Amino acid sequence: MSEVDTGRESLTPEIGYREMEESYDVSHIAHPENDELLTINFGPHHPATHGVLRLLATLEGEFVRDIKPIIGYVHTGIEKTAEDKAYWKAIPVMERMDYLAYYFNAMAYCGAVETILDLEVPPRAQYLRVIHMELNRIMSHLVWLGTTALDLGAISMFWYCFRDREQILDLFEMSSGQRMHTRYFQVGGVFEDIPVGWEEKVRKFVAIMPDRVDQFLALLMKNEIALQRLRNVGGVDEQTLLDLGVTGPLLRATGNPWDLRKAEPYCSYEDFEFRIPVGTTGDNWDRMVVRMMEMKESVRIIDQAMQGLPEGPYITDNRKYALPPRHELATSMEALIHHFKLVTEGFRVPPGEVYYPIESPRGEMGVFLRADGSSKPARVHMRDPSFVNLQAMRPMSKDLYIADFIATLGMLDPVLGGIDR
Amino acid sequence: MPDATGLELIAQDLRDAEADSVLDTVYFREQAALLVAPAAVPAVLEHLRGRGYGFLASVHGVDYFPEEPRLGVHYELLDMHEVDRISVRTRVPLADPHVPSVTLAWPTADHQEREVFDMFGVIFDGHPDLRRILMPEDYEGFPQRRDFPMGGEPVLFTHNETQTPAWWE
């Protein structure tokens, strides 16, 4: 017996389930009298879970038959904390949810507040947001690629990815003062204009990054081990993923080109020309290549945004919502009053409820915001893509080897800070 | 988003199908929302699925303290072909926080309904596995409710473990 009956239709019938493993005799598993199920805890302190994720795995020999995620180990009550802070003072806590996509968290939250306020964001601020978000997307994918390749045993990928990630973090540090959780996005724009010399540094990075992605692809695409470990493993069809609410690269790997940047452009994304990489079968290999190609497209967007960066203010000049420039405080009583009001009470937001979704590196990241007319949000809820995508872990890992299950978990790219919030 | 007229047309269709299902419509900042009776949620979602809204993007819980009915559950639906969103909202009183579960029809609602139950105490009838998801299993109270106090969670250190009796149980 060379084939394991997985009880479902194979996505690639001509290749079959793990044909390359034919030498491994699994006939004893197919016999019901030898069935032996073992339930173990995988995590929460397992390095391959990329955080404190606990999975209750039911194993049959070396096969994973069932997975139950148990989460909440890093639940910090961020949504509750945000209810006790003025709107613009809640941005730092919102950024700490999905700690690899902090610009996206801030964008979703600021976008929701701006939608309720009906506040116009200047074009320069929108472009600066796009540049930072796309840099952040590359950074997030690099962390994912490095750690996932590490799970597969490719330790050198980790060093290469983190070398390039450092370049991005240096750019963030230069433009916004911090490497992570920068609080750069404000309601109505961004905190500061970019410093002198930043543009040049970004151009250098943009010039080098596509080659780097090609190098990563060359390292993995022509690697026999990576190919065997990833191809035709963990594939799930499109409809199952849609039913489970999965978005982002996981959905795009099945061939569905759903990307909010194209479908519902926000923050000037309609100005840029970029493609949406999609896969064909939706296996782990497609998931990896889709993300790698996304990095290249992000580089294109950054390049175009830098070329076309408009002149003008970087934050709204509506003094009710944005701090006045420092120099005005010494000369203008009006500015001083606005500054005082904003710093002490914050601004008030008219009552209303909005849902503001954006495309994060992991899928649809939406903020639901309810304002009750006071200066603090009455309810902030983050629809975090990791939280929803985690439900797909069960169909993705069914009937896989434990080793492939680790690879599949890496391809899911869960960020526990976002799952538990 | 369906515009304000489109929203009214959807609401009218739903009212034709079942008289008291749609209580109100909200059109705010170009986002359409239907306020429906709790019992009508599965039927309304199913009707909207027939109209193309085949993707349940998100489920939120809301506490409208001090208004009654206090607890709210929002379902964000998405039509991927027309790129259109609609929100279905329902409100339940604190004394009887029961909403029919939609997990069987929309598998993505599983974890999200559990989160709403965990944070607000809304009971989803028919959910296959309604347990706490983010808070510990033995936690008392529903922390996202507006009248739940901020902070005040005792943290166990070695210096205060004698003051937290029977913590090891």
C-alpha cells in the first residue's frame, strides 16, 4: 500500500498524496484494528508555533488527524484598554496587536476614526502611509520567510531575511524615530514629514530588494528538499477557505485574486500599478511563492509612491484633530488652546458605527469602531486576520505528517499578538 | 456598499419574506446596515447570501450601555463579486442574551461567536462548542461589557501568594 486514503479528493490526482514517500510503508495505519490515536499538546511553548499558540493534536502514528487550537495566552485586553483612552492616545495600544504589522493596525484604526469624522487626509500623508505600509508588508513577509524556512531546517534563510529586515527597520527608525510600534500614523495624516536623506535610502533599498527576492527564490525554488517538503502538501480548496473566512495570501494561493488594495482601494492605492500574485493549487508551495512575489509588487508600489510623492501638508490642517506645529505655540493663543484641548481631553467624535477594512500582510484587517460622542471610543474591535485564519489550520493540517504540519503552520503565518489581542 | 435606496429595497424584500424581521435601517458614512430581530438573524444572512453576500467578514460584539437592549452583535457581510458590503446588526437585552448561532451555515463564525460570548456573555443557541476562547475557562464576568471595571486583576507573585488563598487549586 503506497497511498494513504485521506478521505477527500486530491487536489492534484496525477501526483497523489505524497507519492515521493512511497518507500515508507504505512499499511499498518490503514488497518482499523491497529488504529491507535494519541492526543498531545503542541505548544504553547514550542518554538515552531511562532508564539504562545497551543494546539491539541490528535495523532495516529506520525499522522495528524485532528487539530484544536487553544488560544488566549497573550490576551492583554487591548480592546478594553483602548476604551479608556482618548482617540488619538489609543493608537499606540492598537499598534501592539499584530506586532509585525503595526502600520496596518494604525492605518485600520486611524481610517475608522477618519471615516466617522469625515476627515480628509492630505495626499502627501496618504502616499507616506502607503510607503510605510508596503515597507511594513515586506518586513512582515521577511520575518515570516525567515522563521518558516528555519522550521524547515534552512537556517541560512533566517540570516538573509533578517539582514534585509534590518534595512527596513533602519528606515522606520529614521523616518519615525522607532524600529517598531512607531506611532507614526495619526488621525488625519502622519506625525512628521520624512527627514532629509530618507528618500535616497528608500531608493537604495528599492533598487536592491527585487534582487534579494530573486536570491531567496533561487535558494528555495531550486532546492530539492524545499520542493519535496512544500509541493502538494496542506492544500485546501478555495471554497473551504472562503467558508472559513480566510483572506490574504492563503486565499490568493488558491487562485482567488481577492486583495482589498485593488478591490476597494483606500489610501490612494488606486494611483499605483501593481499586480496581485495568485497561486494555482493552494498548497504550501503556492503560499510561499505568493508571498515572495508580493514582496516584489510591494517594492513596485514603494517605487511609484516615491516617484510621485506629492508636495503639501503631511497632516490635516484641521486644528480640531491634529496638533498645531510647534512653532505656532509660541505666537498663537489659538494654537495653544487647541494644543491644550487635544493633549488633555482629546477630540470628540460624533456618534456612529463604522467598519474599516484594509489589506494587511495576513489578510483583511478590519477595525469596527463605535463612537458615542465622547472623546473616547465606545468600542474598538479588531477583526484580525490571524484570528480568523487560524480556523483553517484544521483542514490544512488534516492527514499530514507532523513535520509537514509544522511547515503548514508556518505557511499559515499566525501572529499571536493579533490572535489574542 | 448598496446606496440608501438599495438598502431600503433589501429591507423591503426581507420584510416581505417575514414581517417583523427588519426593525430599522441605518445608512451612515456610505455604510449600509440592517437592524434585525435576533431570531431573524440566520434567515436574513441566508437571504443576503442569495443576493451575493457570500462572505462573512467579521462578527463583532458591542455593549450599548446604558441603553436597552444592551448587547449587540454585528455581522459584516461581503460580496466579493460586486465588491459590496452590508452590515447586519441585532440587539438583545441583558436579561435574555440569546442569539441563534450561524456557525453551521457560516463556519467562520465559530471562533468569532465564541469571542463575543467570552467578552460580552451573548449566548449563541446552537453553537457546537460555545466556550470561552481568549479568557481562562474559569474566568468570571464578561470583560468587554462597559460596566466591567478597568484593571483590578490580581497578579500572582511570590510575595503576595499567601494573600491569594488557595491559588494552587
